[in-house]
Amino acid sequence: MRRARFHVRQIVFATFALFSIHPCANAADPARSIIPQLQEKFGLSEWQVRGSLGALLVFVRERLPKTQFDDVAKNIPNADYVMREVTLRGIVTRPLDDVKEYEASLASLGIGQPLASQFAPAVVEYLEAAGFQRESSQLARVLD
């Protein structure tokens, strides 16, 4: 009996340790749900949302100091991956000089106006609603 309790404690401890250090284990991480929320809001596929987020991040990266950009990017799931993906797929092929060029880059994803101009403000709103006020204001400044 004593041996069984010891094993149960080991299992409970190991499970707790695993969930406390695993990056996906934090159920309170609201940034994980940005992609499905944007899919639902705009009726877009996951690929379109990821591409739009990647293009937005590439645009923003050139306009924010590195530390501020890192703050914004850490709240977007797989930010580095989606930025690489948009350049490899030809969605962003050159620096984007302004918001209009960012919005035009979404055409390769099948996203035209007026939806293209609604996407970035929706990301700002999402970050703010998720409790990331500083990051949402940093992003909003770039989009103004």
C-alpha cells in the first residue's frame, strides 16, 4: 500500500511538473485562440489567417524597436514560423512601406478590400481584449 502511494505521488508530481513547464500547457494563454477567433470573425481559412498574421508581423517588425516587436510577437502563436512562411510562399516579397502595401499583400491570400483593411485593427482589438494593452497600443501606433 505504501509503495502504491509513493508511485501515485510520483505520477502526480511528474504530471504537475510537465504541465507547469510545457509551453502549450498554460490554459490561460489567450494568444493561442487568436487564429480561430479571426477565422470565425472573418470567415477565413486557417491558412489565410496565418498568412495575414505573418504579413502583419513582417510589416510591424520594420517599424518597431526590437524589444517592442518581440512583445507583440510573443502573443501571436508561432510568430517566427508564420513570418518565414509568408516570405517563402511569396505573400511578402519585399519590404512593405505602408499599411496600404500590407493590405495589398493580402490579395495573394484571396483577401481583398474591405476585409484587408479590417484585419490588422481586429488583431489590435484582440490583443487589447486578451489583456495585452501595451502590445495592442504598440501595434496600433504602427497602423496609424
